[in-house]
Amino acid sequence: MILWCERAWLGDDNPPASGVVIECEAEQIRSVSTGVGRPPSGAERLSGLVIPGIANAHSHAFQRALRGRTHVATGSFWTWRRQMYELAGRLDPDTMFALARACFAEMALAGVTLVGEFHYVHHGPDGVAYEDPNAMGIAVIRAAQEAGVRITLLDTCYLHGGIEPDPVQRRFFDPDADAWAARVGALRPGARVKVGAAIHSMRAVQPESAAAVATWAEGRSAPLHAHVSEQPAENEACIEVYGATPTALLHYDGALSERFTAVHATHVTDEDIQLLADAGASCCLCPTTERDLADGIGPAARLRDAGCGLALGSDSNAIIEPFEESRALELDERLASGRRGAFTGSELLRAATAAGYESLGWPSGGTLREGALADLVALDNGGVRLAGIPPQALVDGVVFAGAAADVRDVVVGGEFIVRDREHARLDVKRELADSIAAVSG
């Protein structure tokens, strides 16, 4: 496939290049040429601005069914968690598949080409494994395949739920880290599928078990993610029991490395930040969920300045707006600091693209260059949100004013999965309505 892009952002700090020809072969970009005034014969024309595919580095797809049902409830993260558990208790492999497929298709319409699914609803309602212990994970993988997006299934080790766990949490638990590893070892990667590991949190996994998960991931050069310091109560509990913060525990357990991503990191200390940076780790912030759950504002600039890579995720999928997640790094920083300009538009777009791909174990994705994955997004800059923005300022314009509604075409592995704002395979509105109705209480 040959694509002629009116303008394309090539991942640097320069304005978008004009007349960019991208030749795709199989899953990869074979060549990139700039300054081509007219589309070559047989080329697909992409007007507007073309950017690399967007990586959603942290998602719980099933939580899409909570949208509109939990946002105005009083309380805190812990109040919301009870409502989430009620939903988790109603899932089975069929409803998980339908809900995840619809959610992933909605992501595709928003420009997401790769999702990191932090998957922990493993077993039946009573905690007993399905006949295939990976039935739920396989359903999630199949959902991504049918929605047309790449997936890194971050199969999550979740071993306990505190002194008095909610009965629903039994669905999340494996007996121990060895049982988790045996189950996950049966999952198979594919052309657009990778299998990674996750430690749910240091509330849910003992240090010795976290070390075992880290060893499993290291042995397979797989990405390893963990919820880290999302809530002050999480820090307090870890310090009370272990005398260390969650990040310090992960450091002692050998979990921190260049393949590790700390999710949220909202309440990390300066010492935690240095440990993450020294290990070459990344952090995935999820600003729209962190707002929705009243978690707080993550220290994005401090993490970046220390040397941590920054990726982005939609987490609870309260909204799927990748550009809102991107600009929130800067805009929330302004609220916290009273200063503007911590991040450039290009930095924010790299967080949404190349950094997310790197975090999820796809280092050749999220960029438009020879040899990269042929994943890209075409944005219509002729709508009201982007009207009047000069070509040289389109990157800043898209990041700070763009929306999912501006996504016109999406290509994954050289294949159009969204054309003219319509999903190529699925009726997404119907899929969402039907799948959410099936699990609504």
C-alpha cells in the first residue's frame, strides 16, 4: 500500500512535513519520502495531518460499562471501586469479549492502534478457574483482533485483597505466583498480540511474589507494569507493613528496569522518582481517570526531568480521548504549579505514540520511519476545533484542541481499520449499546 499524506508529523520537534509518501509492505513501513507534490499513481490520499498510531498504555476495557453510572457519586476512589466490583462480578468470557471488542473499536475510532490491557478478571464468579484457565484473557485478545488493534495483554498477578477481601475479588486471585506463571505461560503471542506481565499493586501481591513475577518477565524480555502509588492510602499501608513505599518495594524485588512501567505514580516521593529514573523505567499517567476518581495530579514534569519516559492510558475508559490525555500532562501541571510551558506539543504527542509503544513492548511502533510498524492516524484539520490553525502549528493545535472526532482514518499494519470516521468491521455504537446492556445491573 502507498499513502500520500498532505502533511505528516515525523516525530521530531519540527513542523509537519508536506507531501509525505509512505510505502507499506506487510506490517511495516518500507520507505518514507517528503516533498512529493502530488500523490503517486495508485496511492491513497490522506489529507489533513497524519501522525503515528496512538498507544493506549493502560486500559481496563470492561470498565467502559461504568460510563455515566458512577461519575457523580459522592465519596472517593474506594467508593467507585465497590461499583466496579459489582460490574466485575457479572462478567463471563462471552460478555467480556463483547464489551472489550466494543471498547477497543471505540478506541480505534479515536486513533488508538495499540492497547495495553491490564487484565485481572481471570476466573469464574466463585473464584474457580474456567475449564481453560485463560478463557477471559483469550476473550480479550480475540476482542482486540476483531476490533483491528494491536494488543499487549498485561496479564496481572493478583493474589490477595486485604484482611477482608470483597467476594468478587476471588475472581482476580491466582493461588500463588507460580500458579500465575503457569497459567500465563500457556498464553500465546501472535502477529499483533504480545503477552506481558503486571503486578496489580503491592497491596495485592507480596514482595516475594512480586519478585517472582519480575523474574518471569525478565526471562521473556516482556514488559512489566504495576499500579504504583495511585492513592496515599496505598503508600501508608506499604510503609506500615513493610517500612517502604511501593516503588521501593518493587526496587528491592528487582522489578524496576527499562521494561518496567509504573502506572499512575500519582503520589510517588522524590526518592521513588529517582529509583524509577535510575532503572530506566517509564511511567504511564491516566489523567482523565485520575481526575474522575479524585486521585490527584501526577508529577509529570518531575518524572520527565528525572529521566523517566512518560506514556498515557485511558484506564477506566470514563472517556476515550487520547488528545485530552496528552494535553492533560501540561494543563494539569499548570494547575499544580501555576506555570505554563512544562511540555511542548511534540513531547506530548510522543508520550501518546512512541513512548506508549515502547512501554508495551513494541519499540518499532509509534513513529513514521523506515522499518517502523505501519500504524498511523489521519486527522481532519478542516473541522471547527482546528479551523484557522496554520500548518506549521498543527502539532500544537491537534494536541491542545483536537479530539477523537477529528480522527478520519486509522491504519494498523498497513490495513485501514477506520475509514472516513467509520470502523471498517463493526457497528461500534450498536456493539457498545448491546454489550453494556448485557452486563448492566
